[in-house]
Amino acid sequence: MSSTERPRTMAHPGSGSTRRTLLVAGAASLAVGGLAGLALWADDETTKDANAPAGPAIAGSFDIARPTRLWRPTALNDTTGPQSLAFDDTTGDVYVVQQAQGGLRLRGEKAPVDAAERKRAGDLCVTRFSGSGEQRGRMYLRGFGHGVSMGVQTAGRTVWLWVESRARGKTAYGQAVTRVPFEDGAVLDDADRSVRPRFLAPRGSLRVHPAVDPTTGRLLVGYLDADGKAHGYSVHRLRDVLAGDETPLWRIDGAAYLEKATFQGCTLHGDYIYQLTGNPYSKADGRNPRDSGGNTFISAIDVRTGRPAGRQLVSVDPSLRFREPEGIAVRAHPEPLLCMGFSVKTTDRRKLALYGFGPQGAEKSRKAGNAS
């Protein structure tokens, strides 16, 4: 079935669909191919992996076999680490979400607010970058959540950010999803009346987080169940959600990622959900030491069946300091590129290193074109 066709109701039709537990089979590999629209930096010893497979390593419709580094470790607006990212394919801009740093005094605040309070409140900073990594603006979202994932929707001259909202609890993760217009220099409060619509995931869900596929006009909503153990997804038409219809095209309940894996974000492209898991390096005697090559994985789920569609180890740039996987998104144009980031430690701040993974068969197609 084409990703642009109306989905068949046999696969998770609506919220009453059968629960599935997704057992994602393992496989190992590297990162991928790459492309125009974003600045590339030349290969050096930090990107090479002697254990990379000679053949393709497929997750969904992308080949996780050879890495393309898109950004060197790049500073965000605030000093905190990145949480998620998304692309505006009409301009090539990249939007990155991070938790607001401590010590800032934003509009309406009587004094600077420390980092712990910012985190408890769910205060976020969104930085807009050009495709080459130059800052083009920023805004703050107070009381919205943790920034697990996000989406971008462009309508005319307005760039809408789909983000989690209604931060709750000690961890301040979002309990709902909304969209807000990006406005350079703005400070927006979650309680503001303009923060509409509010889309709620299944009742009792925790840690709700969205992503957008502009190629199909669909919204992905990820969430933990009421027990905080099983991860699920629902897929919706954006136009339906904006019209007040929250009926999902598909809903996948159950363990959508491996037990004990740390979830770091998700995105939607075509008929596949892509999810990122992993941890920063631990000490030598920990569960993720540097000499292990890391435990960062990209896995895919077919929304039509709820079944796993590949899981691959990302072993690009093993020498990065800290190297925590943070943020996954698809840049749709000029050709699809699955992108993910690593949070990198420097002396006084965290930075974002960005990588891209090309579509399955792209390398073969390029070689055939060159040969002709």
C-alpha cells in the first residue's frame, strides 16, 4: 500500500484495536548515506567502524550501513543538552528542543530561575537553525514538558511546532500534545489560551510526545501506559486532529521498544515509526562503557501491522565525549534522510552532533547512475 493512500482498517483500526507486544529482534550495524541541503563535514578517524557490515542494514525504509555526519558538535541557544529535533522541508531549517538552562530571567519573572526549577516546571527552549547549523532564532515554552520528540508543520508563512504540553509530576513530562507557532524571541506559557488544540492520548497515558510526517499529513503520538511500563503509539491525520477528530488510523499498544532500553525519541515517515534508544557512556564497569561502542539503536515498526521492521546498532563516532543519543527525525527533501543526534559534552555546555541515514537502495541507485 502506498503511504499516501487511505490506510486499511484491518491493521489497528481505531482505538479498539488488538493489543500487540512487539518483540524487536536484534541485529548490529552502523550509520548511513547522505546528502544535499545540510552541510557535510569530511570523514576522519572518529567516524570509521572496522566492524561495519559490508551489506545493507535496514530499519524500515532506511539503510543504516554507512554514516554521513551532517553537523560537527554544534552549540544550541542554551547550555543544556538537546532533547529532540525536526525539519522544516520548505526552508531546510532545523528546529531543536532542549530544556531551558538555569540562571535565566525570562519575561514576567521577578528573578533568575535555577536549572532544577526549570526542569521541574517543564520549561523548554526551541532553537531554529539553518541546514548548515547556523542559529536563526529561538523561543521559550514554559510548562510544556521534557521535549522527548517534536514535529514541524508549515502552513503559509507560519511554522507550527507540535510539542508535548501540560507538564505534570516530578519529572515534568507532558501529558498532552498541542501545536504552537514558532516566533523568534517569544516566551509562551502552557496555560496561555492560545495553546490549542490540546490532543490527549489514551486515558491515563504518561509522557506523551508527538512527531509529524509532512509527506503524508499524519501526526504520530507516542505515550507510556498508565502503569508507566508499556510504550504505545497512535497515528492520526493532521487535518482530522485540527478539526477535533482524534480517532486514530492505527494504534499500537504494548511494549514498542525493548525492555530496559532507554527511549530517546521517535518519528514517523511513510508507513514506519522510527524510534531511538540508548544511553550515554558509563564508567568502565558500567552497562555502557566506551569500549563497548555504545548501546544506541534505531528500530522501526510498520504501522500497518504493528510488527518490527528492523533494529540496528548505531556505532558512528564512538570517540565522542559522553555520546548520548538525543533526537530522531526525517528530512523529507530533496530525498528522504533519517537523521539522529548525539548530545556531546564540552567544557561549559552540551552540543549537538547530527548524522544522516539514506534510503534503502540509494547507494546502489547512485552507482548505477554514475555507471551510465
